[in-house]
Amino acid sequence: MIAISGLAKKFRVENPKKLSEQDKKDPRLEGRFFHSVKEVSLRCEKGEVLGLLGPNGAGKTTTLRLLSTALQPDAGTMYIGDTDVIKDPVGARKKIGFLSGSTGLYGRLTGRENIAYFGRLNGMNDKDINQRIESLGEKLDMLSFLDRRSETYSTGMKQKTSIARAVIHSPEVVVLDEPTTGLDIMAAKTVIDFIKDLKSQQVPVIFSTHHLEEVTELCDKVTVIDYGETTFDDTLEGFKALSPDGLHASFMASLKQGVA
Amino acid sequence: MWLVFKKELLELLRDRKTLFFMVALPIVVFPLLFGGVTYFMSQAVSEAQTKTLNYAIIGQDYGLELVDKLAGVESLSLQSLETQPIDDEQKKTLVRDGEVDFIVEIPSNFGSDIINTGQITIKVFLNDAQFNSVQSRLSDVIDELEATYQRVAFASLGLNEDQQTGLLNPMVIEKVNVADERESIGAQVGGLIPYFLFLLCLQGAMLPAADIGAGEKERGTLETLLLSPISRQNIVLGKFLTIAFAGVISALVTVLSMAIWGIVLSQGMAIKVVSDFMASIGLLDFLLVFLMLVPIVAMFAAILLALSIYARSYKEAQGYMTPLVFLVIVPVLVAVIPGIELKGVWAWVPLTNVALAIKELIKGTMDYVQLFAIFGSSVIIAGALIAFCVHWFNKEKVLFR
């Protein structure tokens, strides 16, 4: 279970003169601070998949970074199961499998070494790591390239390795930041199948995306963030019901809701 | 912590570029370069000294004895000039145009009776910008004549041998050096050794440092690492150890290769001096020199890591690190200034104190009590720098720039 409520995060603007015209119009800019996330709440129960939607720069990545303890929030609460993420970040990290949009691999290590390193950082022993890599490798169809240096990988191979790395320690919850962006259809399908598989294991998944068809295929719940605020947070059915003209219209409707 | 260290090291070893700079460069490339330059230098020198030079003599009739002697030198060949030059300008032109390599002008007062001739000035026209040791070849001949004439002159004056030496060189200064050989050699090289060691350590630590901090940020692996359930201290310490280790190893590799190649390349006398000198230093002092490097490398590694983690990219990190070299040179140069010794305040100045201590150790005049001050100040500074690194690793502003 993941529960976030009233989450807020502001960044200090180092040089206000450097901001572009568009940035200055953003209502989140107040004085010397940019309130990237102002009021985000969402909830994802066991076995649910939550799709996080929103325009670029809306605060999706910041929200996920806050949840993954990379950043510290200014206000709000976050719980993973019964762990308070803010009070016990190290404990929370053990429970989260996080894949950020800009993540990379250690190019000079093989895929297997990359995954194993994070397994060890999570306190796993070598035997467990090997077993886990074998089963993940099969599931994600990556056994053929696991022992090559990861700098030679294609984008899809890298993404698969990154996902395997994120879930090596069998986390309680999985958070994926735009996991399918930039992938070819085959690789994207592997990722989607993997999310389905996690769902069948009752692991809650939060992922952000710009592909609405993925939302229909996978999600039980939808949360829309716009200008740092949750503008929609309900079931997929509720999201579809926003507009009779399909998902894109629903999405637009959800944004307007917030502005109004 | 060891986990991070082990992985960073593995990655470092897989990196051909870094390995090349750390190992291949000092072991193979530098010695080859130095060796090559030395070889060509000695070739050029010996060629210049044995090459046959053409010369002409003006005023042959005044000094037949000198003419004979010069003719006896194998590598010199006398040329007769088609037209006798009238003034100095013409002589200069002859040499400049390469008609002859040099012209010897024997004055009219030339003679063996030097008591009556007065000082004899032999003019030589030559292009001294060229490297062909005209003067040394001429001196060989002229010195010999000079000595003979002197002896004859002294004999005619009825002076015995002691009086002759006394007259030729009435006063001499004799140095009695109370410093033993180790101290005097140590004073000469002792200032240079820390200079080399420091720069090598810094250089060796730089590339891995840039890779481990900024490089990891650039590739997007840092965020993932920060999200794993390992405390920031351990990440910092693991990375710090890797950088320090790389620095020490590359310095050691370089020093060892210099020592080995030095022994291989130098021959005869030089070896004996070097090995005697090395033997006189003693194991304890060697160990202390090495131990001194530990806090220094720790300081370097902490600074480099802090810079590297602040930088947005590998390139930016290298930009920040380059000025460090100059910052390091200054305190080391201070240690070379005569009169600055390992006493009082200087024992507490970082880098300078270690440079001074290494010099003292090599000279064999170390005041071991000062070690406390040195280690004390170095450890405090290194510790503070590491603490600062940990602090920076907790700063969002630094990590997500």
C-alpha cells in the first residue's frame, strides 16, 4: 500500500533573471521559490496499478523522487505499508523498487554485475541474487545478453536491465518513472507484461507515463497532476467517465478541472 | 562501504582509458620518451664531437708549433683559403657562409718565450650557436702548449716545482663538509621528491575521481545508488577509498618504474651512488615517507570527491580539478625555500609540513617529535574534508543540480 497526502516541495530559484518567459508565467513561482509540487495526494492499494499522468513539468518526477526518498518534502505525509517514508527513509528504500526516467547503468560492468551490485547493496546474499537474476532474466527475456558489458546494450536491453535491477530485492512496492518512454514496441511490451506480472503477485505499482493506451491496459487507478497539484485521483472507470469522447478528452477534462 | 569500494575498483580496472593513464603511461611511455630523448642527445653530442671540422689559419708563420699541433688533431682538417681575408668582416663572412667551420688567427707576438711575449690572444672566428665543440678541441691543443711554455719559463727563472704551483694558484679554498653524503644528496633531491609524489598522487586520483562522482551523475546511476538502502557515509567512504587507493597506487607505480628504469638506463658510477644513497636511508624512514602520503592522499581524495560530486558532468569536474595542481605546487615550493624548516608554525601548515618532513627523512635529520604535529594537522584536515563530502552527499542542491 502506498499513501501520499498533502505532499509539497519547493526549490530555491538561484537566479530569477535567468528564467524564461514561460517559467515566469508559471503560477508556482513565488518570490525566490518555485513550488514544484504543491498539493499531491494519491493512494495505491495492494495489487493495484496506478497510472500517474500529467503534462511535462507538472511535477510527476518530483513526486516520484520524493516518494523514493531522493528528495525530502517540505510538507505532507507518505506511507509505504506502515513505514513512514519521511521518518525512516532507509527502511522505506528497502521496500521500494524505483526506476527513474534518467537512470543509467555502469557501462563497464556486465548487466549481471549491475544487477548483483544493487542486490548486495540491499543486503542480499550471493545465492539469492543468482537465483533472482536467473528468474528475472527469464521473465524479461534477457539471458542472452546478461554477461556482456552494458555499454554495448541497446536502449531496450538497458531498460530491461534497469527494471531487473530495480526489483532485484523483491520490493513491496514498485515505482517506475516513464518506463516505456523511448522504447521500441517489443521492449515496451516486455515492460508492460512485467508490470502485469507484478500486479498478479499483488505488488502495487505506480508508474508515470504519457501513453494513455498503457493506462487502459494496466491501470486500476489514475492520478493526474497539473501545476504541482492533484487534479484527479480516482479509478480508471471514473477517469473514463470524465468525457464521452475517449481518454484524451478525459485527460484534458481532468486538467481543466484543476484550473477551474 | 567495502561493497562500494569493491565495485568501484572493478569498474576502474575495466576502464582502459584510466588504466592507460595510471599504469601504461608511467611504466612504458614516460621512460621510453625520456630514454629516447637521452639517447638522441648523446648521439648528437658524440657526433658533434667526432665530426671533422674544416678550419683555416691566419698568421701561420707566427706560430708554426701551434700549426703543427693542430694538424695532428685527427678530426680537424686544414683548408687553404683562395683569397686571404683582409678584415674581420670578411673572416666572419667566410665562417657564416660555411667555407670553413672556424678560423684561427695567430697573433704576431706568438712564441714560446712567454716571459717576453706578454699575454698571447688567439682569436677564433666561429659560429658559437652551432653545437660542435670547437673550443674544447682547440683548448686541448692550446692548454698543452701553454703548460709546456710555462714550464720552460719557470725553469729559466730557476723556480722549483712547489714555487711553480704556488705561483700558478696562490690560494685555494678547501671545503670540509660536516654533513655526511646522505645529508648533502638528501638536501638536493629531498625537496624534489615530495613535489613529484604529491603531483603523481593527485594526477592518479583525478581521473577516477571525476568518473566516480560527476561521471556517475552524468550517466544517471548516482540517483539509483542514492536510493539503495545504504547510508550516505558508506557511499562517500567507499568512493573516497577508491580515489585514495588509485592515487597511492599510481604514485607507487610511477616511482617504482622510475627507480627500475633509472637503474636499467644509468650505468657504472651513477648506480653506485644511487644504491649507496638508498641503502643509507633505512627501512623505517622509507615507511615513514610512505605513511606521510596517507593523510595527503586522503586530503586530495576528499577534495576531488567533493568537486566531482558538485560538478554536473565529467568535463565540468575536470575543469574544477585542474587548478588544484597549482594549489598543490605552492605549499610544496615553500618547502624548497632555503631557511624554512620543520619547526614551529611550519610543522602545522598542511602539505608544506609533509613536504618538509619527507625532505628531512631523506636527509636523515628528522625530528621524530614533529610527526605528531604533521599527522595531527593532516588527519584533522582530511577528516574535516571527508565530513564535508558526507554533508554534500546529503544536499539535494548539490546532487540534483
